[in-house]
Amino acid sequence: MSIKLRPWQQEAHDKSLKWWANEENNKNFVINAAPGSGKTLCASFIAKSLIDLRQIDQVIVIAPRSEVVKQWSRDFKKVTGRYMEKLTESQLSYTENSTDVAATWAALEGLKQFLSEICIKRRVLVICDEHHHAAEDASWGLNADSSFSKSKYTLILTGTPVRSDGKDSVWIETGGKNKKMLHPEKGTYTLTYGEAIDLGYCRPATFHRHEGKYKVSLADGKETVVTSRSDKVNLPHDFPEIKALQKALNFYSLACKPQYDVDGMTPNLKGFQSSMINHAIKKLDDIRHLLPNAGGLVIAPSIEMAEYMATIIELLEKEKPVLVHSNLSNCEERIAAFRNTNKKWIVSVAMISEGVDIKRLRVLVYLPNARTELAFRQSIGRVVRTLGQNDRSRAYVIMPRLKILEEY
């Protein structure tokens, strides 16, 4: 199968080879490109060129999740024709040292010695996907640094180079008032989300800020109303000001808890979460007139809420959504099944927040646990991928009216 690179991918490919051709430059090349723009394919072509030029013997890929590792293996073989093995600590006894391998960031701890020995014995290109995971003073960053200190080249892939906690990632220095990446310009290729939209590589996103209110019963028959428009809860004038109570009555905290009918079992179909999902269902139905296989993703803050929101979708849609979270088995197979069918909805806690490529996703219901800019950017990246030049659909994000999310 012939695969043609997009112009930006070709430019990034050529710039990386030029950077490495100058032996005075450091070994790290950074591709900072918008989610969904095609970093995996670009990196695979860079690897193929280095193999064809006999500059490297082997490729090692580190990615955030097992599902993403599998995607790497599939795409890498399409481009290079070479098999890439998923590597875990339990496989070390029979894995060939010469095989191209891919592993998760979490697996690095048990693979350090094995990977370090490969980098000493062979000329290795290391591809670090979703590089923000590797904080330089945390375990994953320290493991990466010790594992790959002897690699010949390192290709860093990111769409979010600056961590939300302000820490630097290993091999990438940031600084300045707005914490910008300080890697040399000649060793960096950048494609912003705005540029990716203009070029038709990503879909534009429309954000719906969903408003709501809760009526809360207090002691002694008193009540208060908590709204999405106010950061502070207005308690009755004779009610004591208790910080813990203010925190518990925070609108977002209430939105992240299930709402049931009087039986304590049936989800309240007139509650805030139900109204979010109902709005998302109508939007997805509209999009499916244009893109019949368009899908929707719900990111929930907890397993309890994921199961609750999946039940709401089933009650409203009369179709059971795909549910994936850490307490369920075969999640990779469930994600693959959703990717390759026309099912409308998939509900997750954090398993589809980054790296996972499901191009038909167009609607996101966003009610996360982690409310950082990095998590926000990664989540939006799930619904902005395009299906090609004839794809005129938009991405839609339904999220609670919340000041920090509005700022992002």
C-alpha cells in the first residue's frame, strides 16, 4: 500500500534528517504537532528513512497505553514492513534483542536494563510518544533517561510539550513567563492546532458550556440552590459558614456525583448529567446525517460515574454504549470493537484521553476528574481527527460551565 505524506509530515521528516546529519547537534529532535495531525505516521517514515540510509539498526517506541502501543505496531509495519513487538517485563526471556519493540511508559521500570543494553550494542532510534509523561525528576522521566542515554537518536512526539505542573520533561527544557519550550528551533518542528485546521488535518471544535443548578436540602428543613454560574454557595443567613460544607456544595463536585430517582437506583433523567447527555445525543444525531458513522465519547470522573452515565445513555438511546475502565477486562478489545463498528457511544474514565486514535469520534461529553490544561487538550484531541478531505463535519464538546474550563 502506497502512503503519501502530508506536506507538514514531509517537512518534519526532512528537517529531522538534516538535524541529525550535523553531528554537532544533540540527538533529540522534537515534533510538536496538534493531536490528530499524523505524528505516528510521520515518525514511522522518519524511522524508515534512517533504516534505509543504514543510520540505525533498531527502533524502540515508548507510548502512553497498551492500546496506543498496538496502534504503533500496526502503523509501523504498514510503513516499514518490519514487525514491532509489544514489550513487557514478562516477555524479556524470549524477546530477540534485534527486534523493533514498543512498550508503555509505565513498563519502563522493569525494562530499563534490557533497553539500556540494546542502546549500547546497537544503533537505536527511540521514539517517545506523548512525551509530557516523562517529568525529569519523576520515575518515568528518570527511567527514560537511564534507559536511553546511549541511544543514537531520540524522536520526541508531543502535542502538549509544557506540563500542567510546571515541571520540565526529560530532554526538553522550558522557561520564560509563559513556560515555552526552549529546544533549538532547528531541532524542532511545530504544527499548531490552528494550522492543522486551516490545512484540513483536524476538525474545528465548538464548545457548549452546559449550565445547571442543584437544589440541596440542609439541616432543619432549610434549602439552598447551587448554580453553575456562581463559585460560592449562598447559605441561609442563619446557617454557619463551614468551609467543608462550601467545598461539598461546589457545583462541579455535585455534577460529579450520580443523581437518582426516589428509588435510589434509577438515574434521574431530568438531572444535570442527563441533560448534558441528552444535548450530546441530539448533536451526534445531527452530525450522523452528514457522517453516518460518527461516534460520541463520554469522559467521566470516576468508575461509578462512568457506569451511571452509560446507564443514562442506554435509557435515552435504547442502545447500550461501550464501557471501558480499569475494573473491566478486555478494554483494548472493547475499544477496537468500537473503532471498527458504527456504535454511537463509548464511555470511559481515562482510557481514551490521549493517544488513542478513533477517527470517527465527533462529540465529547467532558466531565473529567483531572481538570488540568494538559488533560483538557489531550481530551479535545480525541474528537478533532479528520476522515479525509471530504470530511466537513465539526467536533463538539459539551462541558459544564466552569471557569477553569472556559479559560482553557
